[in-house]
Amino acid sequence: MEFKALRVPSLTEDVASKLETLLGNLPGVERFSITLDTQELHIVFDEEQLTFRTLVQEMSTAGCSLKNIDAAILL
């Protein structure tokens, strides 16, 4: 499954650093990219290992709440 977020105002250097650590260690995350200058986040994950709800909760603890994302797609 893929989660793409565009225009993530909370995506600062500090939040990106926390997300990198989190996503790098979270079971089920297959790959991810964070682009600060365009405030984009792309996460590919195995929904057998990681539910979307859990992913969103973990992102929130890193300072990237789903509520603060202007545009997102779940594929």
C-alpha cells in the first residue's frame, strides 16, 4: 500500500528527522521518501504488517499529524 502526502506544513527539518528514524525502524515500512522543499511525504508499506491506523498514529507522535496534511492519497 502507498501513502502520498502533499503540502505537509508540519514537515520541518526536525519533524523529517524524527520521521526518518521512525519509518526506518517501523516494521512493515518497505520504503519512504521525504522532500522538505516541496513538503512531500511518500511511504510504501505492507498492510499485512502495518495498518494505516498504526502508521498515522506513529506519524503523529513524530509531529506529523494527518489533520495537518492538506492533500493526501492512499493507494
